[in-house]
Amino acid sequence: MIAYQCKLPPSLDYYRLEIVKQIKKTILGTKMRDFQFQLSTTNYYNFLNKFLRSEVSMDNNFYFIEALANIIHLPIFVISSLKRHKNNVLFEFKEELDKPPIILGLVERNNHEIFLPYIQSKNQLLTLESVGRLEIIAYMAKVIPETLKARPILELEIYSLLTALYSLQRYISGVKVTVLTDSRVIFRFLHFDFSFCDLLNAEFCHFSGRGMTHVQSN
């Protein structure tokens, strides 16, 4: 929670208590009892009590994480590298909220399952040089509407750029982004209008066979 600049309560036991309350008063409790403990109320309550005493950390179906997402009113995404999740590595909770998500990685270390933040700080400054290589985590595609096909190429390039940024706003809201483009039209346009970089809070990089050139506001 600290990594995502959330205000912490006096004790982290607060979240455990609130999660158990959320489980008990919502359909999550029924799902946990029925599916994880095969209708055994005794095992269900024993597990909740162990969770309150910090003797267990997480249920196999992520009901606790779903309850936490309800409590903090933020989307939570879990990217798992566990073998049992090889057919479905991404788990999304409260994804309908229009807010930057908390992204957690689930890994196994010394026979223990550990959650690690994928983004240590949403305001962390990253450069292409420090990243080393790029990995695609999301993409979008859209057909140009018939009403826009007659527009100048610059307008179409800007339209596609704005559409992509709008579609990915959940991931980049409030964070300065780097846009990679092979569009020489946009590249030349930005040489004369740095205010567009300021408007989008973005740095633009044009890449071609000759290399990469940066364009950013002053």
C-alpha cells in the first residue's frame, strides 16, 4: 500500500479485520464456504480466524483480494507465475473502476507464495535506456470511421494517438508517458508545437531505420 501512496491505518491488522467483515457480509463469504471449503462452515470459520491471527495469508481463489478491492475502492490486478495458474495468469478485481489499478505479481519463493508490487511507484521516472527492453502488456486496435477517412493524414495520426491514450488511461492516468511512433508527420508537427506534448503530458520518440530521436516540451 505504501508503494501506491495509500494512507496506512495505525495497524495493518485493520485491513485483515475489514476484509473478514467484507467477506462475511457479502456473497464472497458464501462463495468461499461453498467452493473452497465444500460447504463446510466449520472449516470456513476456522480459516477466517487463522487469517485474523496472521496464520494464513491468502485464499486460493483470491476472495480476500476481491474484498480488499471493495474496501479501498481501487482496481487490483494479479499477474501470477504459479504453475496452477498457467492457463489463466491474470486476475482482475473491480476492473470497472476508472482509476489506476494496483498491479501485483504472485510468485513462489522457497515454497511460499509471495505478492510483490509490479509498480513500486506510479510516479517513478523510467527511461528507455533504463528499461533495456520493452514488453507489451496491453494493446488496442480500431478501424478508422468512414466519416474520417477523407481527413488529412496528420488528423488521422492524432486521432489514433488520442484514441489509444484514452483507451489506456486507467494505466497511465496522472503519469508522464513516452510515446513511440514511426509517424514522421507527427514527429515534424511536434517540432513546431511543443504545447501538444504539455497537453498530453508526454514525451515523443520517433524511430526509424536510422535510430531514435526524442521530442519533448521545454
